[in-house]
Amino acid sequence: MALQDAMGQKRAMFSLTGLRELHRTGDRSRLALLAIILLAAGSVLSLLFSVTTGASNASFLDVLAKVAGSDDALNARDRIIIFDIRMPRAILGFLVGGSLAVSGAIMQGLFRNPLADPGLVGVSSGASLGAVVIIVLASSFAAPLYTLLGIYALPIAAFCGGLASTWLLYRIATGHGQTSVATMLLAGIALGSLAGALTGLLIYMANDQQLRDLTFWGMGSLAGATWAKIAAAAPIILLSFAAIPFMARGLNAITLGEATAFHMGVPVQRLKNIAIVSVAAATGASVAVSGGIGFVGIVVPHVLRMSIGPDHRFLLPASALLGGSLLIFADVLARTIVAPAELPIGIITAAVGGPFFLWILLRHRARLAL
């Protein structure tokens, strides 16, 4: 009886705390909804900006007229540039940016710290290893797998590599219901180094053409975007997005601790499984088609958390929209800043995200005991 009374008091306390928090953040929820609406409109504008920016003379209105059905709005050359080069690139950039940002937000909620990010803790390195295995060994050891899976071989291999890295990281960093941020970062460095060593071994085995492709791919780029790549990556990324409604409330509860979330009725282990698989799938598919693009997953969720609050019901969809839009703008900058050449997009995200990460680290240094 005493135990039941204690549990009842705990539930009442959680309910009271939740009501107080809801009352306190009511205005923030309305702000979050407004932000999501504005971000959705901004995403559409960013897509249109991307497909109308560059050497082609096609204007914003010309593209809209062509989409509306006008055959005279664009000449043959501009139609090829817009619909076969720029549009696949913009759509792929939006999917990749959104998936990396959502993955970062999920990891930060799951590990309960603001430093978690697929690129920083070895998940992207594991996904890269899986992709490089297919690229280098496609004509030998991995030939049957490549023949069986076709265009899906690369994202599936990257997904498997990312899943293994995420699972190992969680097992190493979590003990007794608590996740150590220091252990997570150190384990991520170790896993990333191990994956990097194996990737380096495979690159050593690559031929000249593969080596050239892997070097540029490793720095991150959307230059090779095609409708076929979108067809390969989009289903995996969109499936990970579909899991957002099933994770949001659970991630809100798990920020109070796994034991607390369990007593609030959250199926903690199932939530962790869904989160880990979603992060691995989104990161793996993104790395497979764009290479290594860092810091999107740590910058975007942190900016949104400061502006619209930590409620994952709003944070996750907002991260998808803002991450996609930011990567589109970064890609436009990458292909125009040194035109007619092209700068790898990973360089731009690292140049912006590196100082931002240091700021986060210094801001949270005392709380994280680092």
C-alpha cells in the first residue's frame, strides 16, 4: 500500500508539473506553430530560389509559369537546367538537410544533451563506411548485393553502417538509465576513428576513378543529384520522418529521465529502438547520396530550441523544415561563391557549424561537467 501511495503521489506530482509547464509555455506553443507555418513557406521559397539561381537566364516567374503548364515560358536549354539539374539538386538538398537536422534533434532528446549529433559522435562515419564498402567493392565482393538491390544498395549499406554505430554508441554511453555526455563524445570519437580507419583501408584499395569520386564525395556535395538518387534516398528519409509523431511525446518525457518516463507510461525501450533506427536510416540515406555534411544536426535543433522551446512535437517538424532550407541556401552559396567552379558544401557547413559548436560547448560547459 505504501508503495502504491508513493507511486500515486509521483503521478500526481508529474501531472501537476506538466500542467504548470503547459501553462507556462502556452504562448511558446503558439509561437512554435507560427514558426512552423513560416518555415514551411520559407521552404517553398528556398526551393524556388535554388532552381532560379545560377547561369541560366530563367526567372522566378518563368519557372512558375512552366510549372503552371505554359510551354513557352522556358526554352529547351533552360528546361534542362531547371528540371534535370537544379530541381533534383534542390529537392535532394532539402531532404538531406531535413533528415540531418531531425536526426540531431532526436539524438539530443534521446541522450538528453545538446551536443549529440550524427556527425560528431561517429554515426555519419559508420554510414560512410557502409557506403564506401559498396562503392569500392561493387565489382567484386559486394557485386551480388549490388545486383540484388540496385539503386537501393548504397543507401541500405549506409543505413546498416549508421545503425551499427548508433547502437554501439548508445550501449557504450548509457548505463543504469543515465547517459554520460563525456563517454558519448569519447566513444563517438573512437567509433569515428575506427570507421575512418576501415574507410581509409578501402580507399587505399580503390582505383583512380573511385578514389577521385570518394575524395569529392567525402567533403559533401549535391553536385551529382539526379532523380534516380532521389528515388533511392527519399523513401528511406520519408519513412524516418513518418516516425516523428510516434516519438515526439516520448522524447518530451524521456528528457526527465528514463525511469521517470517509464512511470509516466512511456514504452521507453520501444521508443529507443524507433529513435535509433530512424536516426540510422535518415543519416545513412543522406550520407549515401551527399557524402559527409557536418554540423547541420547540431546547429538547427539548438537554434530552434532557443527560439520555440524544447517541445519535440514542434521541434522535430521545425527542424526538418529549417534544416532543409538552410542546406539549400548553403548549396546555392557553394555553387555560386567560386563560380564557375563549385565548393564542396561540407566545407561551408563546417565553417559555420564549427564556431557554433564551440559556442554551445562553452555555454554548457559547467552543466555538462566537461
